[in-house]
Amino acid sequence: MIKKSTYLFLSTLFFISSFITAQQYSYTKVIVEPEVYSIMSDKWNDDFKHVEYPKQWLHNIITIKPGESIQNGIDKIHESGGGVVFLKEGTHVLEHTLTLKGMITLVGEGRDKTIILQGPNMNSTGFNIEDEPQVTDLVIKDLTLKGTRQGKANGILIRGKNESRHTRIMLQNIDVTDWSAQGVHMKRTNNIIMDNCNFQYNGSGGGLYHNVYFLYNKYIFQSDCDMSYPVKGKGNKYTSSEYVLAQRCTIKDTKTNGIQADHEEAGYIFFHKYHISGCARVALWFPCEDYYNKFEYTESPKYAPQHVILNRCEIVNNRWGAMWRAVNNSYIIKSVFDNKNIDLGLLKCDVTLENSSFKKGNEVYTDVKQWPKDVEILW
């Protein structure tokens, strides 16, 4: 018979062990800087809607070693009602696209230890979610997803549909690099969190491929993410994306634009301490054309982002700083611009400048005929 004191001791050890294991697999909630909340309240009242975090099931765990099937682990955990697929240290080579599912935490031992590598005969997407079934509560953390720049393959591709959008997707402490198409491409997906991630050196397949590309998404939170060095495209494209908060993010050295934000439903975008430098074209490109009829110039606020705030941002050493058309109800606060040509070019915009410096200078245009000839309309 086990003594009561021994039983209590063993029970305590089991509880501590379970707690430590759960902590290893659980995400860390991201702290929003208090200044962000203060400015949002002042400028937007309660209009901004923040993300929802995913749920996790942390006590149902499958461990996958390099060479074993990650897909089998995902399928089993999903079918059992949710849990953790734990990828051991080493290089896991992908021979086929992995289909991600809901109620899954896919976690490695660290981004420098657990590497998921595009296989030599694989020309398709690394991680994929189709428009159905709907996927909810997916966490990917502590690993690297590395491409080989072959084919036209996305690192992570998530495609939802309006009537049943995927929701509560979190990427934390991961690298997504060297994919020939988008590093991460999310369509019609809500409640997206990216924390402490590097999305770099993607888009070698052409100028339409970017490190990160959001399309028709709502409720996005990015914190401490680096989208530098896209091979041919942009650092981050926010198309038809609403309720975006990005704090302490970085984009450096692009061959085109750093950020593009555009089209219908684009609005309530807050950039806090965003650093953008070394862009060969425009650091912050906010056009106003209809995405589906872009060769006909429309100049409509419907197709430009509205309600934008830049706070304490650093936009320096780009060819052009920010070139915006029909952007309204927006603010640039305590930010620094110092670029090679124009710092800030505004065509029919309502943008309030507060306590910001513009070393090169700004231009305000009242007619598209005044728009600089070397800044092409369709960039």
C-alpha cells in the first residue's frame, strides 16, 4: 500500500510534469503596447475590433520523428478531437503537401532545431488548407518551414470562403523562407495572429509573389515579425484586409514596394513602430483602383484603405516613402520619414500629420495628372 504522503508527492510530480508539458506546447499571448490602445481610443473610439485567440487541446499528444509521417499525426489528432502534433528536432523532408486541420497545435523544438524542408521532387505548397471544410483553432509554433525556390509553391496557403471562413489561426516563433510563390498566403480567413516570425526570401517565382499576402481577411495581429528581403515581390500585401494591427514589424530591401494596402473592405489599419527601409519603389503603397478592373483608373475611396494610423513608424532610405490615393480619416503620428525622392505623396487624401518629421518633403496632389510620372499608377 502506498503511503498517503508518497501518493501526494507522486500526484504533485505528475501535476508539475503535466503543467510543464502543457506550457511547452501552449502559445504565449502577445502584449499590445499601451500607447496603441490609447491612440485607438482617441482616434477611433471603440470602432477597432481585435483578434480572437485560438483554443488549444494540450494533453493529447503525438510525437513525430524525422522520417515519420506528419500527415498521419495531424489526421489522428484531428479525428480524436484535437491536440498536439509534436515534431522532434531534425529535418523533416516534405514529399507531398501537408493538409492542415482544425483543433491542432503543430509544434517543433525550436525554429533552429525542427526544420520542415521542401523535398527535391516537390513543386507544390508546403502547408495547405482548402476552402472546405472550415478550419478553426490552428497553432503553428517553434519551427522552420523552408523551401528550395523550385516550382511555384507557397510555404503556407490558406483559402477560405465567405460563408465559412477559417478562423483563429496563430503562427508563433516560426520562419518561413525560400518558397518560390508566397511565403504565407491567407484568403478569406479571420482572426490571424503572427508573433515573432520571420517571413523572408520568398517570391522567387515572380513579382506577384510576396513574403506575406493577405486577401479578404479580417482581424489580423502581427507583432515582431520580419518580412524583409522578398526576392521579387513585396514584403507584405494587405488586400481587402480590415482591422489590422502590426506592431514592431520590419521590412527591408525590396525590389518593388514594401507594403501594399488596397481594395474594398480595406480599413482600420494601425502600424505601430513599423520600420521600412531599402525599398526600390514605394515603402507604403496605397492605391485606389478596382482590384478586378485595375487597368481602368477609378480614383475611388471604396478601393483605397480608410482609417489608417501610423504611429512611431520609421520610413527611411526608400526611393519613395508613402504614395497614397483617396485615403481618408487617417493619421501619421510621431513618425520619421527620410527617403530619396518624396517622403509623402497624397492625391485627394484626408491625412492628419501630428508631430512627425519629413526630411525630404511632401507633395499634395489635387488631380491625377499631377501624379509623378516615374511612380506608375499600377504598381
